Amino acid sequence: MSLVSRLRSLMNRPPTPSRVGARRPSSAPRRGDDLHEDALRAILADDPNDRRAFEALASIVRRQAAASVGDGDPLTAELDEAPARQAADLAVWALSEELAGNPRAWLALLELARLSLADDHEGALRRVATAAERDPSGHALSEGLAMLREAGLHTEVLGLGIGHWRPAEHDPEIARHLVLAAIDAGRPLEARQHLGALDSHPDVEAVRTLRSELDSVVAQASQHTAGT
């Protein structure tokens, strides 16, 4: 469904008392982005985990915040780059905090975790855990573990994964992150156990494909450990 069609259907619904994600009233002149921003916020009010709408809205607020700290002078643009980037990050943080107020929202929580990972390690882990609890499909957990793996936090990946993963119900991709994190942590036996837990998942074809990719990786890691 196109953005205009989705906005039209949302505007025809009965009004809701919730203001989570709604643009705050302002006396400032309307900007060219306002109509697009309102449409994106309406979509996110209906589905707070719509990735395309979230990324598009984050791009708008990031651009507006960055422009607000610059003077438009190309001679000082390089000096203004750091404050502009910081302002943009703060704007996305504020937007994510707003959207995370929806009890169904997990995508905004993962964005908050990403933005806080370097400065607030424990807070970031709590946000990933809360996002995982809000999403019964396991996609939030999978994305959160991927983010932590990319940051080299293998032990944290294993802790959160073991605590929240339901192998028979969740996205089987979670097993990939647990297996690779266990290998990176030097625990190939644990990696094999995570791989074996996939057998309880009903999507036999997806499990077969994933196991064909990871079996050799686990076997190689086991041989390397045995030879050291």
C-alpha cells in the first residue's frame, strides 16, 4: 500500500487518545517536511515497528537538527560537522524515546540501544532485552544480538540469547548469532548445542539451510580447539 493510501486509511479511523509519536503542536511556521512527517508519524502510530517509516522519519529529524546548528557557510562546514552530527543523534534519540512509549514498539528501543551502547553499556543491554520481550516473533532479539555481535560483545550476546530465545517459536536466525558468538568466545561445544536446539523449530527448510551453513563452521572451530 502506498504512503498516501495508508495515511488516508489511518485518518479515517476513529480518533485515539494516545499521543505517542505524534508531532508536538508548535507555533513555528510549517516546514516543507511537515506533511511527510505527519504521514510517517501516522503510520508509526499504527505500527511502531514499520522500518521504512521509522528510517524515513529519523532521516527527516536528523536533517532538520543538523541544519539547525549550521550557519550555511561552506568555510566552516568542516568545523560544524561534529556538532551537527551530535545534534542529529540527539534528535533521533528524542524521536526514539517518544516512539518507545508505545508498549508494542521494539524498533525504537533498538535504536536507543545502538545510540547508547558506547556510553551506557548496561542501559543498552536493558533496552535490547525489553525490545526482545515486546516482540513474540524473535526479530527484535535477532537484530539486537546482531548489533551486540558487531560491537564484539560475544558474552552479552550469549547471555541475552539464552535468556530470551525460544527455539521452537522464534526466528531461526537467532541461532546464527548464538552459534557465531559462542565460537568467537572460544566455546565450540556451546555453539553445537545452540545449533542442535534448532531441531525444535517447525520451519524444516529454514533450519536445514541454516545448519548447512553453520555445521562446517562449528566443526572447524571444534577441531581448532582440540588441536590447541
